[in-house]
Amino acid sequence: MQLGINLGYWGAGMDADNLAVAQEADRLGYAVCWAAEAYGSDAATVLTWVAAQTERIDVGSAIFQIPARQPAMTAMTAATLDSLSKGRFRLGLGVSGPQVSEGWYGVKFDKPLARTREYVEIVRKAMTRERLSYEGRHWTLPLPDGPGKPIKLTVHPQREHIPLYIAAIGPKNLEQTGEIADGALLIFPSADHLEETAVRHLRAGREKAGKTLDGFDVCPTLPLALGDDKDVPALADTFRPYTALYVGGMGSRKQNFYNQLAQRMGYEREAADIQDKYLSGDKQGAAEAVPHELIDQTTLLGSVDRIADRMKAYAAAGVTTLTLAPAGFTLDERLAALRAGTEALERAGLA
């Protein structure tokens, strides 16, 4: 099992620290550094900045938002980043959510699975440097009855095949991801529930494509907070607002994929309570309603030995790249958490 890091969003006041974290991860031999985007920093610029100041670590988008870019532009960006980084780019895609898609980008959030499938097909075709033509329900290239003609990408990527990941949560999206992608980006993963909530759906998609999970990258992100095992409850409490935001406040009442995931993990009543409080404006109450077990199952908390035991469980559940979000109030604390990740991996016998 390999390790990655996720820098999250740029512009949150830790930009210089984030670069130092990426550089330390590069030195420690982490496999990939991911950057996110929502409606602030864009991932492409951040990844270019990181790639220019690291040497070996891959850089990946987690995610480029599908409603934000036409698929041909995503192919251009991927090819450019792969060329500039000398073959270190990984392309992660996702549909975002209805609030961002419709409120920020003005793109209707409908038929996300069909749109994702067409988007991936166009991106992959464009990156082959064939002349681009496509007829689908959501995109037609070139547009009919106009001056457009099939043209091809002029940039040469470093590699013929750039790894393509999809951020997936729901069962149907996970199955399609297994079918059409090279890897899956997961969030709030519990090793105890990973088979039922994710891996079995990915496996079904691979089988649909006539493939197995061999070579497919199962890549969840987990926050890591280092401390004594006796302090695990206090460490978990620091993630209450984060968990409450996703389970309670992401998307709408009817379309909150993280809330639905918590329900599939057995927290139906608690997920409903968190959402009710969050959407009524009681964010503190929503945070307090998050069960300790839910946080502990979806983070890495405590001593290096405790984290190593959890890593073993994730590897046994099918994880191939474990992405860490090292937590800390200072840069030194985040770097210590980063080093603890590599130490834990070694103690677990997974390095």
C-alpha cells in the first residue's frame, strides 16, 4: 500500500505550510500529492506550483470539477501538467454537487453518471491525439451545421496513458467508476465498512468491463492526527465540525451523498439528527451530534502503533493508496504527522 497526501484547498491561510508539507512528503517517498477545488482556489494552478518545487512525487487533481470545464479543456490541462511535471500527473474528476454546479457554474446538476461517462470518453479520446469527434447526449463535437471541424491536441503528454480517477460515493457511481476509470477517490472511508460501501461496487464495475481490481487504485483520504492513545477522544473532537459539515451541510437535504454514506455505515438516526441541526443553523449542535465512533472509523488518530493497526485494516479491505491529510495547528505538528504516516506504514509491514 502506498501513501499520498491531500493538501485540500489553497488560500486557507496555510499556503506556505502546504508547500513545505508537499516537499517533505516528496522527500519521504509519498506516492502522490492531491489538491482540491470547490469555489476558491483551482487545482490546476496549485498542482503546477507544487510540481515545479518537488522532484519525485506525483501531483493529482482531487478533483477537477466536471461542470467547471469542457472536457477538451480538461484534456489540454492534463496533457500540459503531465508534460511540465515529466510524467507525474494524475487526473481526478468529479461532478461536484448541485449547489456548486448550479450556483457557481450555472450547469444543471442532472444525469451525473451519463455526463461523467461521456466526459471521460471525450477526455481520453482527446489525449490520444486523434482528431476529436464525438456524438453523445450531452456533448457533440464538432457542433453540427457549423464551421467547426475535428481537430487534435497539439501538446504531447509525457505518457501515452495518464491515470484517470473519479471521486465516487454512491453505489451506481462507484460501479461506473470501476468500469471506466483507473482509480477511485473515496472520502469518509471506514475499513470496517469499505467492502460493502465501496469495494464490492467497484469490483462489479470492473467485472462489467471484463477486468479485475488488479491494477485499479482504491484511494481514500483520511485525516491523521498524532497523539497518545489516551487522547484519542480529544483528537476526534477536533474533527467534529469537519464531519458535521459534510454529513449535515453538503448538498441539499435530498442530495447529500455524505449523509447517505453515513446511513449506509449504520448511522441512519445520527445522520438525520446531524443534518436537521446543521440545516437549521445549529452547527455547534450538529458537531456535538456526530458519534465518536463515526469520526474514529474515518480518521487515523493516536499513536504510531494505533495508526499502523488501522493501516493494516485498510490494506486488508482493499486500499492501494492511502491518502493522508496530516492535521496540526502548526507546521511542525503537520510535518510530524506526515512522518508518523511513513513510520506507521513501515511498522504495519506495508511499505
